Amino acid sequence: MSQLFNYLWEASLALFLLYGFYKIFLSRLTFFTWNRAYLLGALVFAMVLPFLSFSTSNTTTLVPEILTYSLPEFQFSGKESGSGSIGFLHFLLIIYLTGFIWKISMLLIGLLVTFKRIYQSEKIEKNGLCFVINPEFQPSSFFHFVFLPHYDEQDAEQKPIVYHEAVHVKKLHTLDLLVLQIANAILWSHPIWSFYEANLREVHEFEADQEVTSTYSKTAYAKLLLGLLITESNGQLVNNFNHFQTKKRIKMMMNSKKSKAIQKSVFLLAIPLMAALLLVFACETEKEESFAETLEIPMELEKQNAASTEIFDVVEDSPEFKGGWEAWSKFLSENLHYPEQAKKAGIEGKVFVVFEIQPDGRVTNPEILRGIGGGCDEEALRVIRQSPDWIPGKQRGKEVAVRMRVPIRFKLSE
């Protein structure tokens, strides 16, 4: 459950930063196709980012390049003492799922209504388009369907309208809006959606207007826009011929200077921003790269350089917890407590503890090899310090000090 809220938080923050970059650096440029690509790419990137994970190594280690015994991983659940925290998370989950279902339902209803109107109207197939004719319609498009109140191939005023909608169809603008609505359903609580959708629709209209005015007179086309001025459509996926910021569209056509080609280099600034987001959200630094492949394998050896002749890392008879591994797991489960701070923050993960078993069986020098914070590191150290004496390891029949390592996974119950 906490993974879901972590995903929502990371995706929401990434989307906010990427949209802020668009508004500051890109929204005034006239590279409409590039702007559209950025808005879609930023949306997909933000939604996928929390799923990405890359491991990076750090050469600074507590136990450099030594052969070390790895105990079986122990998983500790916060279920027993976290009922209040988990109950609150369940409450938030219900709210989230309610909003998600509502958004998806509205999207499906909108699609059903659109297809119903298509089915009930007259249709004319021409030039790869399907003209859907109904006196109640305003000029708009939905995938390859073009909605018109009437269709007259000889009508000079209707030709730029049809051309405009054909551009929407050719450039798959409806698909953009469908992707946007699905993302909106997933991150429905994000306050940015109305602005994001408005900017994407704006780019769609600029893109279509730009292509139309390359063929038709800008002045005549602007007059046509004013003559057909209507209120904004409530359809989620329909590209309406004149529903969006008519004044701004006319100003863009008539007065705006084209951006210089060199200004495309501004888009390159998005690369370090995305790289920084990847570094923050997707990269996990490990204290020692060689540990990554052996975390799940009990009693496996790892290559390291001997830091001291007094502490062995490989011995003929390895140390044992009195009663065996089952007794060790029982000791950990009975003594570990899930920190409240970690519960409230939804922190989960593995804490790796390195410690030494002395010749008399005592557990000494516990240290955190890799932690997760939220009080989990301190709790793991506390319990390891309380460990009863072990059966010491032996080398050539003599009790010796041996270094051990244990992974402890803190996991909140679903």
C-alpha cells in the first residue's frame, strides 16, 4: 500500500517540475510539434519514473573486500503494532480508489456517449475520414471521425474547417487526449491537470491552425474563427474546431513572430532536469557493489581484503546461533519493533548490519552497512546488540573472532 502512495508522490512531483519547465522555457515558442512532443514525453516520463530503479556503487565501504558470512535474510512486518497507521493508510486508499474509479467511469461514459452519437448520425466516408453529420454538432474530431452540423463539399467556408479537423485526425490528437485522461485518472488529485490539459489542447489548436494558414488566408481564417465562436466543449476527447482560446489563436496567427531555429536548443535543457529526477528517484547507492548479488543467499562468501589478522571472515567451522537459524529468526521477530517514524513515513526496505562473533561467543561491533532511515537502522542495531552469545567459529580447532552480516527487511503489511 505504501508503495502506491510513494508512486503517487514521486509521479506528482516529477509532473509538477516538468510542467513548470514547460511554462517557463517552452510555452512561448512557436515550435508547436516540439511542444506537443515535450508535453506528452514529460507526462509519460513522470508516470514511468517511479517504476525505474538503477543501482550505483560507492567505493566507501565499512567492510572493504573481505570474505564475509551472510546470514539468511530476515523479514520483519509492522502488522502487529501498526494497526492505527495501517488503518489510516486504508482510509486514504479508499479515497484514492474512489477518485480513480470516478475518473475512469467518466471517461468510459464519455466514450460511450461519443460512439452512440456516431452510431445515431449520418456518416459519409471520404478521403480516409468519416464525416458524422448531425445538426446538433459543432465542428470537431474524434480519431478519424469528423463531426459537422452539415456537409457540403462545395462550401468554401467549410473547407478550412474540414482541413483543420483533418489535421487533428492526421496528427492523432485524440490519442494524446486519451493518454492524458488515463494519466489524469491515476493522479486525479494533482491540481495541475486543468492547466496541463489546457496547454496540450492549445498546442493541438496552434498546430492545426499553422497548417491550415499555410494554405488559406490568415485574415479569412481568423474571420471564420470569430464567426463560429462557441463555448468550450465538455467532451473530454473531442478536438473542437473553435472551442479553445479563440482570441489567443488569432493573435498567434496574425501577430506572433516565429521562433528562431536556434531556440530549439532550449529543449535540451530538459535533459539535465530529467537526469536529475532519475538520480533522485530511480538511483539507489549501494555501499559495496559485490554485495548486491549475495543478499538473498545464506552463508555465501564475498571477496574482500583482510583488514585485520585478528578477525576472520572465512573459517573452517562457521559461528552458529544457539538453536540454529530458526531460533535466530525467532529471536529477531520477538525483539524487533517497527519504528513509528518509519510507519508514518511509509518507509520499507532492507537494513544490512555487519557484526563480529568473538571467540567467547559475544556479539560485538555492530555497524550499519546500508540503512533505510526512519529509525529502522537504530532498531536493527539495538536488537543485534541484545543478541545472546553464539557458538563461536573455529579455525584449526581454535575459537576465533568471525565477521558476520545479516539483512533485515522492514516491511509494512498490505
